[in-house]
Amino acid sequence: MSNQKKKHFQIEAFKHKVVMDPKYPDKTWKILEDAIHEIYNHNASGLSFEELYRNAYNMVLHKFGERLYSGLVATMTVHLKDIAQSIEAAQGGSFLEELNRKWNDHNKALQMIRDILMYMDRTYVPSARKTPVHELGLNLWRENVIYSSQIRTRLLNTLLELIHSERTGEVIDRGIMRNITKMLMDLGPSVYEHEFEKHFTNVSAEFYQVESQRFIECCDCGDYLKKAERRLNEEMDRVSHYLDPETEKKINKVVEEQMIENHMLRLIHMENSGLVNMLCDDKYEDLGRMYTLFRRVTDGLLKIREVMTSHIRESGKQLVTDPERLKDPVEFVQRLLDEKDKYDKIINLPFNNDKSFQNALNSSFEYFINLNPRSPEFISLFVDDKLRKGLKGVNEDDVEVTLDKVMMLFRYLQEKDVFEKYYKQHLAKRLLSGKTVSDDAERSLIVKLKTECGYQFTSKLEGMFTDMKTSQDTMQGFYASHPDLGDGPTLTVQVLTTGSWPTQSSITCNLPAEISALCEKFRSYYLGTHTGRRLSWQTNMGFADLKATFGKGQKHELNVSTYQMCVLMLFNNADKLSYKEIEQATEIPAPDLKRCLQSLALVKGRNVLRKEPMSKDVVEDDAFFVNDKFSSKLYKVKIGTVVAQKESEPEKQETRQRVEEDRKPQIEAAIVRIMKSRKQLDHNNLIAEVTKQLQSRFLANPTEVKKRIESLIERDFLERDDNDRKLYRYLA
Amino acid sequence: MSKTVKDAIETIPTDEINSISLSLVRSEILTKVIEYCKKHNSAQMSDVDLMDWDVEFANVHYTTLFDLVLSANYMNINCLLDLVCGKIADMIKGKTPGEIAKLFDIKDVSTYEEDN
């Protein structure tokens, strides 16, 4: 198929003739041009769509598309220039309205024109790579109207002015604003941004900078936050009503930056109304507002958390080091619980249960509770008080709640083994004096401790309960097998397994004859069934109920300690006894005896004995008589109960020493355990591992650990490496 | 189906639209177009049957085909346009220029004007 000229086919067109005179394109274009004029002049109704369409169709078909297109561009441009002029001429307020109206007109016209020129749009435009009609219309509008120098700046200024008025409280026409911004958005993605949004955010930043400065000078923190919140809501409202949704996050950022971020620290630290005041006064609403607002800003919450943490630590530190507070341990612990409750509520409500805040709270509490070395003791005393009388009459659920709260404080303790020691002491006293309010509550707390610290922690405590139960059974057995003792004094013995109970020094005294005989009977009974055991009487821990008849015939039942019983029983056989005689007869150690006699003779309302001379102290030369004038409103009189008290200084030292002693084997056991599994380990890592293992009981002192290591080396459990002095090896 | 007609109705606002003139379309051809549109709008037949019907419909003299093409183009009915152009394309396929000229009765093949 090789020919010089290109062949192509021409399909014979219409059967009817089409006029192909040279004036054809001009004539046809004229028709269309006039039509466009009519359309722009709102005279479209007189036109025939089909005729215009056909004309445009023919022009394109006969290859006059170029003419048609350029004609369109020219005509439109002319019209748009007119329109621009009329908009420029508009006065003041009607400027936007005029613009809006002309824009709507233009759109309608454009649509009609596009439909008429549809064929050109479909065929000529793509092949000639021209802009489609609709887009062309928008571009021409943009170039001739919006970018016209007068209109451009005037439009922007008008919009910004209106927004400013709205911000200062005036009402503006939001509908028009909506239309104008939509127009900008329709004109192209960057038109809205460059013609309006960019300037909008800048102006807004300035506005809010000024406003925030004004507010912060004259408002307190709570008010300022309210205002900031209101402004933020306003801006969101503004965006939703007449701005592009994309603008929302930009304007939010502006407001947040100007109103919140720039003044964050000043707000937090504001005197009399800042964060610390809000915390102290439980200002939930203000705190909640501060939280939600600061959350929007980087580091906002961090700052709040920092200040809160240091405040809690500071006030907590004051609390635990205030000598006044430390006088009453129960009050002290109650204060701690109240503080915890307060902050739990704050974190729960206004701070949205934020985990990081909860953690900050926990670490602060842990910090200051451990500042006071007596905290473990005090917490144990608090529990003791509750279990003796505080929880009397309280229903089960509330008991649980209280105990759970105590457990929370317990978790903060670093020296849990100190707590264990005191708790054991206090529990022993409670059990032996029968002074516990609820057995269930006691056991419940033991369970909680076991869950928290493991079986080891509570095994001895449970042993104490077991001993109490066993003793009951033993007593039943004893009396069952000795029916002849029904008439004599009733003996109740608690047999305590030595390892479980806190160790006490046991110096026995001389019991009255009746009692000691009875005790011996019990001893032989017990050893009959439990050979190989040894019983020793703890006379400093028992108590007795005595029936007494005084001079005027008044009868009373006296509840006294064992020592007191021994002393009083002596007066069955003598009216007057000197201190020395009493001491010899009873063999009670001197300090205990003095205290005992003091409680019998010198306490008002309890003075069953009379002392001569009536001085306050008990000295060797004192003489004692039964106080025949003793009277009391009650039949049963309790004398000198042994209540758990805060330890005196020497006692405290002693307990602490014992705790330290107990720690040594625990440290050694940990070291051996670790070395056995690792075979060899360097010094620093060993210390770290040991500390971690013992963490749940106490904070291991690195110096002490080092000493233990040395000791183990001496005893050939470990050895040092010859080359590296810091490396240890396990010796099997 | 015809976009042009649709626009004619919608675009220029007239109070009453009694008639729309389609001066480029002969009445015979318009009849065929209407027949086509009715058939495709009712969609009572299955796709296979519809295709068979289309083949039947397009089996006409080539002059009618050409007229149909122009009309469909003018009236902006895409599916009809595709159908008829397809038929013409089938007719042209595989033929030499000479054969095509004979088929369509094109005179003066050797002399023609170049279009711009």
C-alpha cells in the first residue's frame, strides 16, 4: 500500500446539503456569540437549545473547533471584565453581596454554555488538549475577577474584617461568608489557601496573642481557662459554619499555641489560683478544664504532672516529718489514707483516670512514705487499732474497703520486713488478750498479705492462729480428763509454738500456790501427749480474773495481768507488805514490778492497793496495803491492760537491730541462690540481682551485701577470680 | 439515553417544552433510534437475547448505518454509537482499500482533498 500521498477515507456525510460557504464559520459563530450574550444578560429563555447545539456541532464537525473555542474565551473574558467592574463599584457592605450574586450568575451561565458546547467539549477539547469548558469558566473568573487588583485585596480585607467583628461579639451574615469561601475552594485547591486561609491564620494569631496577653494580666487561672475554652469552641463553630473543614486544625493550632502553650507555665504557677491551689481546694471543674485544654498542647500534661508530683512529694514530706503528727500514729496513717483518697478522686474525675498521673501519684507516695523510717510501724499500729476497736460494728464490705486501702499503703513500703516484725508483735498481743474485733477481718488481712508477698511472709502469722485454735482443743481435752478440777480456779492455757510468735525473754515468777499446782497438772497432761517438747510459762504475757471483796463488803471482779495477780494474791495472807517482801515473794523483775505496783496503787479509779508514802514513784522502802476504800461504779474492773504503744527509743533500736540481723541470712541466701545458677558473676551485676530479688521485702544496702559476700568468701561458698578482683565464682 | 435531548430539556429554561427540533436527523433514522432506545430501556430481555437483537438491528444497508452513526453522535447516545461503529468496523476489517471502496460505493478514491 505505498502511495505518495496519505490516503484517508471520508465518509460521505449528510444526505442533505450543508452550506459550505466561506462565511459559514463566521455566521455560525455569530449566532453562538449572540446566544452567549443573551445568556449573560439573563435572556436565555428565548433561545432554542437544539439550534445552538446543532450549530456548535457543525462548527466542530467542519473543523472550526479552534475558532469556536477561542471565540468562547474572548467573549467570556469580555463579560467577566464587565462583571469585575460592577463588583468594584459596589459600595461598602454590598460588595460581598454583589460578588456573590455575580458568581452565582456566572455559574448558571457557564453550565448552559457548557451544555450547548457539549460536543466541542467531548471531541475537540481533548484532542486539542484544551481546558474543558467548565474549568475554563472557573479559570477565567479567577483571572479576571478575583485576581483583579482591586477586588483581590478588598475581598480579603472584607472577609477578615467580618471575622474580626464576629470575634468581638457582633453578628455577621454567615450565609454569604459560606458562599464566598466555597467559591474560593471551587476555584482551585490553592486559591482558598493563598487568598484567604494563609492570611486568616496569621491575623488570628495576632488577635489571640493580644487577647491572651490581656486576659492573663487580669484573670485568675480558672477564669482564663474558661475564656480559652470558649474561644476554642467559637472557632470550631466558625469553621463548621463557613470555612473549609481543613482549616479547623490550622486555627485550632493557632489558638492553642497563643492562648495555652505560650502561657502554660504562668497559668500553672499562678499565685492563689494556679494548679497547686486547685489541687488543694479540690476544684474539679477547673482541673478538668485544665486537663482537656493542656492535653492539646505538647508537653502540656507533662507540666501538670511535674508540678503535681512535686507538690505531693513536698506536702507528703512535710506530713511525715512533722513532729506533731507523729505523736499519734493512727491519726498519721489516717491522714495518709485521706491524702491518697483525695488524689485518687482527682485523678479519677478531672484527670480522666490518666495512667501516667496514677503512676506519678504512686511514685510520689512511695517516695515520701519511706522518708520516715517509722512508717512500717505506724501502719501496723493503724491496723492494730482498727482490728481492736475501729472496725467494731462495721459491715463486711466496708471492712474490706478499709483493709484494701491499708494494703495500698503497705505496697508503698520499701521495708516490708520491718512491717512484718511489728505486725507480728501487735497480732500476738491482740490474740493473747483476746482483743480482736473480728476473726474474719484478721484472716482477710492475712490473705491479702499472702497474695501480695507470698506464702513465706504469712506462714508464721498463720501459725499463730493455728496455735490459738489448737490450744482451745487442748484445754477441752485437759478438763475432760480432769473432772475433779471443776471447783478450783479455771485455767486457760495458750500453747505458743516458739518460732511463730515474737520472741520474748521469759523470766518466770513465782505463781501463787493454787495456780502453780494447776499449772503443773497441765504440764504433765500436755507432755503426756506431746513427748519431746518443752513448755515454759510466759508469765509476762498472761492475765487473770480475780474476785475481790473489799473492806466495806463491796465485791468486784478484777481483770489483771499475771504479775498483778501474783502481787494481789499475796494480800490474801497479809495486810501489809513492803516492796522488798513483794519482790522476794514473787521474783518479778524490778522494772516490771515497779510498773505493776504503779498500776495497782497509783491509778485513779483503779487503786485497789494503797501505798505509803503517797508519792508518785515506787521505791524500795514503800509499803503496800489493800485499799479498803476502793470503789468503782462497775462490778468488773479492768486494771492496766497491756496496750500496744509506740515503742520507746531503746525498744525501737532493739527492733531495728533485730530486723537488720534477720536481713543478713536473707541476703546470704539470695547471693548463694544467684551464684549457684550463674556459676560466676561480676560484683556490680551481683549486687543488682540481689537487690532485685529482695525488693519485695526490703531495700538491700549495697555495703551490707558486700559484707555478706566477704563473709561467704571466708566460709568458702564463693571465691574471687585470680585475675579479675571483681569477678566471683561459685564453689560447689 | 440521549444526552443531547436531556440537555435540551434541562438547560434552556422555557415555560413549556412542546417540541425539540432535531433538524439534523431524518425521520426514518429517528424512528430506528427510538426503536433502539425503547428496546434498551425496557430491559425485559436477557443480555444474550439483547445482543442477538442488536445484531439484527445493525444488519442494515450501509447508508442507514452511516446515518445512524451521525445521529447517535449528534444525539449523544453512546451505546448506540458503539454498536453501529462496531458494525462498520467489522465490515472494514481485513479488507484492502479497494475492497472497502467497492463495498461502500466510494467514487473517486484516487482524487481527494487533504483535510487540515
